[in-house]
Amino acid sequence: MDKNYTSTRNDKVKLSAKDAIKKGFADDGGLFVYPQLNSDISLKSLLSLNYQEIAQIILEKLLPGFSKEEIQTSIFDAYNDSFDTPTITPLVAVDDFYVLELFHGPTSAFKDIGLQILPQLMKKVLKPDNKVMILTATSGDTGKAALEGFKNLDQMGITVFYPYQGVSKVQQLQMETTNGNNTDITAIRGNFDDAQSNVKKIFNDKNFKQSLGNKVNLSSANSINIGRLIPQVVYYFASYVQLVNKHSIKLGQKVNFTVPTGNFGDVLAGFFAKQMGLPVNKFIVASNENNVLTRFFNTGIYDRNLPFHQTVAPSMDIQISSNFERLLYYESNQDTAYVKKLMDQLEQSGRYQVSDKVLTAIRDDFFCAYSTDDEIKSSINSVFKREHYLMDPHTAVGYKAMRDYQKTGDQTPNILLSTASPYKFVHAVSKAILDNPIDDDRLAMQQLQQFSNVAIPQNLIKVFDLPIRHRDVIEKNNMEDYIKSKIEEKFYDKNSSARN
């Protein structure tokens, strides 16, 4: 069996899992994928295991080349004491569905699951004379989670780009107050797609990479890096195990997963789990008013040439869902030439249309719906009033899509992924359930807590008292120069010949 990773755009590419994580992004512009997703995992054997033990089994399957001990220490260092619950991703019954809470990590967002362990894996990859600059585009949550995971690590620096005035105030404060001797954060005058597209261009700029010398690599903490994406497969298995152990379903019974999505990484991890044997009936993909994916599912046409909307669910304000390329690879039977043709069309014209065969294959696994800002507020309000469960706006997007899907008559049990603490988006949540919400962020959190009796995560309480350390704002076309200056600062002594 071939245990190498390949590129979505060229199946002649062969890299080990370690090299794929180190590079982050394929030289041909594609994304790294593991062709051998089928697995012999026994679901019954998982029932007596905790989250970390399940992670060990999944990661050993998907990261060949890492030793059992390397994976074990990475899991321990990532999850042993950085989450506020030993379950890591607890499952909560709400009304006629279940909420998988993915926000119990150090930054109160689901990105913590992957970004606590990616730096630990990266440490196992780098040789003593290697240095790596992690480049990260964020629509809000990835940035802080990546900074928290990579800060103060030897041989590594991290540079985060986020859209100026395009994230919540709490998200911005989380990034601006980050300490660490290897962290840099800047806002760009543009949106998330601008940041992500420019990061990809920099990865593909051979002259730029050559100018850095042969001791400094660029890599990514976004879900385009397979090392960030693979750990997210674990919580799909872990949530299923919780349902079986609660006697809510029988072993082998199928479930649905509803996933709010922007960059398509979170739901793609679920698709990987299904390919590995998890009993999944349907993935319900939820978008906000930037509903490129919903239009695709209706028409088979992916078109990013649509008006960009700033919504109350800003982490989903994305029109280029990078990980969708990986789905096309699998649903086209790993036809890399076909995927390359579609991605070339997307680059050239901003759109592509898939074949009827591929669209049918995708629809067999996925359903997609979207939610407007008004519908988000209505969902937050109605679920809180009826069930006293407080959702953040992104989870509310998922809730509405889940209810839309249930109108098809499918009675399969539903698991809704909750991607962030409601306090990260305190104004949107407050406006949904309070008559007179307060404008000040800190006071708004306190008001919301008093009304809802839902505790504020400690990391969010403290953020208002931390000093602002990062205030940079740059033009989107200046990202390459910014990165180069930060690499010079961190890795090159002025009198050094480290490039050679």
C-alpha cells in the first residue's frame, strides 16, 4: 500500500506525511491528500477509549511515517491540560438534536483542536538546522488559535493576516494581545479571500522562497495544511462514541452531521471519517449570506464572482473554500488532471462547473443550505428561549440548515457542530436575545452572562486587561514584503550567512 501523500493536481507527487506537513502546500498549487482513506478501524473497540486514545488510533492511520511514540507525545502535549474538560469535545443533548461543543480549548474556538497539535507534529518534522515561518490567513478564529499553538516555539515563527474591520472585536483583541517572541499579526486592507489568495501566491512564488535561503521553509497553519486538518477527524469518531455510550444510538446506526463552514475544512474532516468507516448518512453544510457553496449544490457551478457580504458570522465570510478542492479530488475518483482543470478555470475566470457525475456523487454525501443575518438572530433567540441553550452565530447558521434539511423527512439523528463560544460574538448574540444590549464589549459580556447564566470562558474574560502588542495594518499587496521583513528579524542575524 502506498503510504505517501500526493497533490490534488498531480498524482505523480509523492511525499511522506512529515514532508507534507512541513511544506503545507504543494509546489503545483494543489493541496496534499492521502489516497488511502479506507480503514479497518473497529468502532466497537473505540467505545472504551477516551479522546486521546481515539486520536492515537486515527492519527496512526492517517499520518504514516510518524512513530507511535511521536504521535503519543504530540497528543499528550496538545490535549493534556489545555482544554477545560477532559472530554475535549463534549456532546450535549438539545431538543431533538445533539450539539458537539468544539470550543473548550484555549481560544474558545474549534480551531484549537487542530492547532494545539499541529505545532507538536511540526516539532517532530524539523531538523536541527531547519527554521519555518508559519503563514496564516484568518477570518477570525484560526489566527489566535495558531498563535497560541506556535508561540515561543524554537525554530518557528508565525505571521497572521486578518481582514481589517472584518473580525469581531473580541477576536481582534485576542490576536492583538498575543505575546510570544516569534509572533506577528497584521490586519490587511481587504477581506479574508484576499489574505488567503495572497498567502497561496507567496507559497507558489519560487523566487521568493529561493530568496529566503535553504534553511528557512514556509508552511501554513490554515486547514490547507494537512497536519491541521487530520486531527479534526478525531472528534467525529469521538462524538459518535459518546452517542453510543449514552445509549442514544446503537452501534452501527447512521447519524447526520451539520457543519457551519467557510473554508470547508471542518466538514471535510467529517468526510474523511466517513471514508474511514464512520456510519454517516449525510453531511449538512451550512453557509451564511456568502453562499457560494449553496449555489454550487443547486447548480454544480462554483462562482466566486459574487458580492462579498460582511455578516454577523464573520468567520464564514469566505467565497473561496480552499478545502473544496480536496473534496473534488475524492469525489472525482482521484482524477488530478480533472481537478487541475477546474482549479485553473477558477483562477482564470473565478468559476467552474463540475460534471453531472461529480455533482451527483457530492450530493449523495452532502446537503447545503444557508442562513441570512436575520435568520441567524432568530435561531439564537428561539433555541435560547425554548431550550436555554446559547449558540454563537456560526452555530446558528448550522441550526437553520439542519432544520431546512429535516424538512426532507429524514429522521436520522443529528449532531450539530458548535464552532465557537457565543462570547466571541457577544454583540450578535446579545442583540438576538436581549432587549437593550450594551455596546461596550466587556460590559456586554457581563450583561449576557447575567441574563443567560452561561459562564464566560476565562481566556475571554482576561483579554480586556492584556496590553495591545500588535497594531500593524498594511495594504493587501504588501504582504510579501511584510513576511520577508519578519523573517529577517527572526531568523537572520545582520552579520549572518544563514541563507547558505
